[in-house]
Amino acid sequence: MKIEVGFDYLGKGNLVNFEKYQKKVTEINETIKNRTGLGSDFLGWYDYPSRIDEKVIKSIENKAKEFRENYDVLVVCGIGGSYLGPRAAIEALNGIPSSDKMEIIYLGNSLDSNYVDSCINYLKNKKFCVCVISKSGTTTETAVSFRILKNLLKQQMENDFNKAIVAITDETNGSLRAEVKSEHYVAYDLPRDIGGRYSVMTAVGLFPMAVAGINIREYIDGLKQGQIDFDNDKIKENSAYQYAVERFYLYTKKNYPVEMLAMYEPRLTNLKEWRKQLFDETEGKDGKAVLCASCVFTTDLHSLGQFIQEGSKILYETIVYVSKPNKDIEVPLCDDDSDGINYLAGKKLSFINHKAYVGTLKAHSESGNVPNITITLDEMNAKNLGYFFYFFMKACAMSAYLNKVNPFNQPGVEVYKKNMFHLLGKKGY
């Protein structure tokens, strides 16, 4: 299990001198370990993999088995990290679509009436269960959708509706915890010292993943290994810190304000969405930080690819590439070769996709003069995914501290909420 990070600056190789950053990285690493920096109250994720309670794991596995055996659809109701993490994990491992696994849909992440109405109409003829995720229980998008889902469950199940609900929330406080007690939902704790975008290692990620048939013990093993491997303050041995320093170097020394995160598999679409939230919400403060954009290749090579190759030089690329596919398919031979691709007959799609990756990397870095960071994972499985999540979390914390911002708050997010609540007539606003 290994993540390899490569760096190429305009075809000249790696220009970052890691030794110049070693002292600062060592200081920040100690700050994280000792929980003495900005936002230290939310560093619970740092050692959480090694503290996960076996009783909780077993309870999650048993309840997930019950849901799989008794329901057709799981609705994950949450927003931000409360749904991006589990969705990213489930789609990365099970694929899109996944016909042999329990169906998972997502609500509570939007106020769009068309989307919510479509989901509710779909669920009317389904036997469905709900995993609602909210630390407070009052997040508008999630609370609205949860209320609508409860109303439908009560119509379908009457007094037994509570059996179809699992809540993940604060261990003692908040409106959702109060509802857990009054309605007798099965519930799991969302630790107070772990923010939403770091919560995929908790029950937030574990329960939906278990319902989706994923081996959460292997996933936890990957998280644990990441906790060990990325705790090393030596940059040349720690790929997470290499990535953080390379980002910082491109932003502060080479004046690149945008990072384009690209992946070559559609099943990883929400993995990049999770990662986009992780970095943008963590670092985007005090007028600082790189904007994290994202795309899926080869699809976006036919749109964004033109800008990346020849547009204004405001971005660098970070390519996440999985070397070995979970499944593969071969291009068939066609007698008349009317489409002109018989030269590909007999070749695997993974082989063709890899050549597209190599050719694009060369085009963008050498001809397009776009700096490239490559992050390579040998294969996508539950253990590697846990390792991969921890890699990004640790890199993100280091990157934010290099920028001298608090990695764990999000004051800007509260501004729109205050305006919205005022316009809606909520008391106190």
C-alpha cells in the first residue's frame, strides 16, 4: 500500500527544494501532534483511526446487515462532508451504476424542489431506510429533507417508521440528538472534535459504506496505516507532506492560484468533489489559498482540455491515477472497420486509458507549459481508499498551516446562512 507523488515543472522535473521547507514542516508536524495550533479543538481526526471502538464497528456492521436484508434503498441525508465522504467512498469502490449492491441515493444536500420531488416520488413505491447525518440537526438543507422523508416513512410504516432510521449526530447535544431520544432511533456519535469534511473516517462514512456492502474493517486498516505513515516529519519520506509543500511552492513562488484536480475514472467523480470541499473550505480564508477546481479525463479533455493546453497560465494540474482497474473490458474486432478503430481491437480499455493519461501529461507539461503533480495509487480497494483519505487529510492540514490559516473553521460559510435566515424570517436573524 503506497501513494507515489511525482512533480514536473514545465518539463524540467521537480524544482522544489524540500530541504528548505524541512524545518517549517517539522514545526507544523509537532503542532498537529501536540494540538497546539489554530483550530486544535478539531484535531480529533488525527488519531481517530487508532481509537475506533470495536463495539461501534460491530454495531454498525449488524445494523447495516439489517438494513440490507429488509430494505431496497438507503437514503443518505446530509450535506457537505456528511454526504460527500460516504458518497465518494461508495462510488469509488462499488462503481456507477452498481447493480449488485443496495441502491443508495442522497438527499439533504440541496434545496432544489425539482430534485427533492423526484427523489420522493421515486421512493413512494420503494421500501427505503434513512441515514440522517447532522451534528446539530438544524442544518437547513438536511433538516428540510429529513422532515419530508419522515413524513413519507410514517405514511408507509405508521408507528414503526423509527426502525427505518439511523441518525449520526452529536453525542449529547442538538435537536437531532433530542429526537433520537424521543423517537428511539438507532444512533451513532459524530465526535465534537472532528469537523464534517474530516468525518468520513467516523460513523458518517462507516455506516453508509457498510450498508453498501463495503468491508469497513479493511477501510479502517487503511486509515490506521495512513495515520502511521503520514506522521513522519521527514518530507522526503512522507508523500502527504511532499504534496502539501509542492502546492505551497507553486502558489507562493510561482504564482499559480488554481489547482485543477483531474481523475481518469467517472467513479471517482465524487472523490474529487470530497477532496475539493476538503481543501477549499479548509484553506480559503484571509484572502489566501489556491482555488481547487476539478475535472474528469478523458471526458473534459474535449472541453477544459483546450483551456489547460493553450489558455491563460493560471493553473497547475494534480492528476490522481489508479494504475490497476477493478474491472476491464476489451475492444472487439469489427469486420468492416467502418469506425477506423480496428487498430485497437483486442486491447483493454485500461491500456487505452493509460496511454491517454501519459499522452496528456506530456502534452500539458511539455507543450502546454502547465506544471503537473501526479498522485498514483496501485489499485482502488477499501484499504487503499482509507489510506488515500488520510493522505489528503494530513496534506490538507499541513498545507493550511503553511498558509498560516486555521484549517478547521469555516466562518465564510456562515455569511450566506445569516442572510438566508433573515430573508426567511427566522427568529434571531
